Amino acid sequence: MKKETKTATQTAVPEKPAAPERVHGLDLISKYRGAIMGFAALWILFFHEWVTLFVNNQVGVNIEGYLKRIGFCGVDIFLLLSGIGLTFAIRKGNVLTFYYRRIKRILLPFLVMAIIRCALEKWPIIEFWKNISGINFYTKSIYSFLWFVPAILTLYLFFPWYYKLFTKTKKPVLFFLCSLEVWLVFSLFVRETMRGDLYGFTNRIPVFLAGVLLGWLTQQKKTTFTKAHGALSPLPL
């Protein structure tokens, strides 16, 4: 009696389901950096300009009011993403190239707006100079004119030197934590003497430094996530 020949279908080994694709979790932030910044910009606009819509609905009023009160978080998102982005930008040339690219992107629009404001509000020349140079930011009020520009330029100025020390150490994460301790001691020391508005700016430095750490971790590929779990399920490399 002849043995029945098994078909290819019968002899084939069942295929194992493909393993979930693993992607570097922090790459997701870099990939969608523009979209996140756009969301942050809208949140900041909401914080400054939003007029309550649900005037006859207390639940809606409470939700809108809460989102408006915490709209300052949009600035923190910008600082975090800036710290991440700078870790990539610094690799594209020397320090002078880094400064040139940052200033070119920020300073020209800033000067255009300053000239318009100067014409409309009839600033004296000395006031114009103090606003665009950041003198008023540090000596008068950070809100003298477009406070975020001198704030971010200050962070850009010190970033290359901080990042050089950060990457040269054998334990960058420990260096980051030590930097936070230095910041904390400084903040406690000047809390009673520094202007409140300027103190508010210095209190955002840790967010920027955290962005620098995340940018470095992104390049080191220290963390992965499955697409199925998203950003909530870190897996070791």
C-alpha cells in the first residue's frame, strides 16, 4: 500500500507571529517634534488669548479655565524640545557655526518685531537697544519685550559649554543630576533677592537640561518601546 504523499501545506511549519517592531522611544519625540511644538504654540496662544466659550456650562467653564491656567506648560514643552534639538544641531559644525545658525533663525524676526514696536510705541533709541540686547530682560523685567527670545538665547549661549562637559564625563546622567543640585542650591540662595519674574525664568532651566539629557539618550539609543505599548512600556535594549 502506497503511503500518501503529504502536501506542502501539511508539511509546512506554521509561521510564528512577527515580533512587535521595536523603535527607540525617544526617537518618537524627535520624529514628531514639529507637531508637538505646534501644539505647544497653540496652548500658549490659548493661555494668552482664549475667551471662555461655555459661559452657561459650569463644567465647560472649569475645564477651559484649568487648561488656560496651565497654558504656561507650553513654554516648558518648547524648552524641553529645544534642549533635545540642540544635541543634534551641535553635531553639524563647530561652536561658531552653531551660534550663527541659532542667531540667524531667531534674531532677524526678533529685530523686525522690535522695530515695529519701537515705531508704534515711540521707544527712545536707548530703550530700543536695551530691549533687543537683553539688558532690560535682566535689569528691569523679563516682560519688557518678547521675553522668550532673550531667555532662549541665554540658554543657547551656554549650551555648547555645558554639553561639552556633559558628554566628556564618564557618567553623563550623574552629571545632569549634579547640575540640578547646583541649580537647586543657587535657587534657594537667591530666592529672597532675585526679581520674581527673573526667578521664574531660572526655574525653567531644569526643563531645558532635561531636554539635553533626553537628546543625548536619543542618540545613545538607551531606551526602546514596542509600537503596541507606545511610550508607556519601556523595554531594555
